[in-house]
Amino acid sequence: MTFDAINAWWWPLLFILVAGWLATDVWRFLGVYFGGRVAENSDAIVLVRCVATALVAAVIGNLVVFPSGALAETSLWLRLDATASGFAAYLFIRRSIVVGIVTAELILISGMFLAGDFNLPAPF
Amino acid sequence: MSQPQSQEPTRHFSWFLRGARSAFSVPGLILASAFVGFAGLAKAAGLSLWETVFMVGVVWALPAKVVLVGAILSGVSLPAAAFAVALSSIRLMPMVVALVPEMRTERTPRWVLYTLSHFVAVTSWVLAMQHFRDVSREMRTSYYAGLGITLILANMLLVAFVYTVAGSLPPPMMAALLLLTPLYFLTSLWGSARERAMHVAMIIGMIAGPLVHLVAPSFDLLIAGLVGGAVAFAWHKRNRARST
């Protein structure tokens, strides 16, 4: 029952509908149903927020430590360096998401360049 | 009610357009950059163009999609994937719970609220909560419909475009593209935390995710999420008990 289990055009779409659409919209619909009846800072809601946050954080960690595609060609230390620097820049420079992303990308790209992972493109 | 009745549709439409316009803002642009990263991620994971665009439309919330792609990459079964995505998306419920009273009037049909709830994700929610005070109550559903529909459609188009050209990008640019998603989440999630406990949950989750992945790759997200969340919650309770 994995994503590639059934070789038919509709299977991946069904997989996305059940594991994607149903698994997200059920919470949105419950939110409308309960609208205003649950206290925002009740213990249950805080616990729910903690679990959801840790889960997404685990995804962040995996994307950096076990990336796919072209990012997998870079060294782990470079990715950790770029991520940590980007996060530090975000924290210390006005909590700006843009500053954090740009810092991390600059470190990643210059690191790849220094490691000889690619050459500057030849003049066109 | 007889006189303004004739003007109502035009008023609703003009607020719909205002909502659409507020999609093109700094938060909207940052979200778009994260979707550029998502298109690269989905392509690297082996999803087809149509599956990727379909996923953007039906799931919408970016963390849920990244979890889903992660589950597909790990080769987990449908129930396990659905469970991980559902766990990562519980946060949508309190967000909708907070948003609905802001845009409901006595005359708002239920189906309108259920339909609009599909557009709830971090960016549209933050924008709506910010701008609702400048929108009269009866116009808020129209405003939010304009905002939500525009965000979804624009990002579906963007993802289709990036997916199509991603194959011809040089590897360093692809690598840079793939780093966008984790950084966008890291910073926006940190910034949207309501309690200190969420920062604790983030730190534990980020460390536990890759560690658990080494021993139990199919259950890494679930275990890291449940353990990180439980520890952060315990920390939250202890702190509160101490301060009161």
C-alpha cells in the first residue's frame, strides 16, 4: 500500500487524496464545527500544538540531514553550517525570514563553490 | 434591506478583489519562495507534474505536503502516511477555531465556512487575522475567499512552472532551491510560536527526527513528533506550576 504499490494512474491521486486531503481537511472541518467552543490556551490545544510542532521540526531536520536530489551532493557539515547561520541571522537581525533564507543560501552556494562542486558558468 | 440588496453583489465582489490583492504582499512572496522550494522537492522525490500540482490544490498546507512527500520518499504505506500527515496538521484545527468567529455573521451559511476553511494555512491565516479589522464583518468571508483562492491558484501555477524548468537548472541552483523549504519552516515556525514550549518542541524534534530516522526510518516523524511534543508539554506544565 505504498505510493508506488499499484501501477495505475489513479492510485497516486487516491493516495494523495486520502493521506493528504482527508488528513488535513478533517481538522479544518472540525475547526469549523467547534468554532469558538474550545479555549485557545487549554491544555489539550497546547499539547496538540507541541506534537504538531515537533513533527514538522523533525521534517526540517530530515530535510537538512538526509536531503534528496542535488542537495544530497553537498556535505552534511556545509548544510548544517548554512542552516545554523541562516537561523542565527534570522534570530539576531530583526527576526526577518528573508534575511535568514538569504544568509543560508549564500553560505551554501559559496561553500559549494569553494569545495569545487561546480565551476562558474562560462561566459555565454 | 431592499435598497442595499442590489449593491450587495458588487460590494462582495470588490472585497473579494481586495482579498485577492492582499495575496501579493511580503508574506505572500515569502510563501511563494517556499513553494518554489516545494516544487524542487516534489520533483526530486519522483512525483509527476500533475501529482505535484494536485497535491498543492487539495492539501494546501505546506508542512502537511512536505510530511506527505517525506512519507512517500520513505516508502511508507497509505495508513502510516495518512497518520503522519494528520498528526502534522492538527494545528489547523485551533487556527480555524480562532478564525471562524471572526468572519461569521448570523446569516453566514455553514457550507461557506466549511469551504473557506480549506484555505486555512499559516500565511492566509496570518494575513486574515491582520487585515480583518479593516474589513466590515459581513464582507470578511468574501475578502477571505479572494485571498485564499488567489494564494492557492497562484501557487499551483508557480509550482507547475518551477517543476517544468527545474530539470534544466544547474545543480547548485537545484541545491539552493531544496534548502529553501527547511529554512522557511525553521524561521516561520519559530516566529509563529505561541508558547516557549513550542520552541522546546522544535529543538527536540529537529534533533530527534534524523536520529530516529537512522534506526526506524518509517516511523521517524511519528516518534520524533510524539516524544518531542510530550517532552515540550511536560516542560510547559512544570514551568506553569512553578510560576503560579
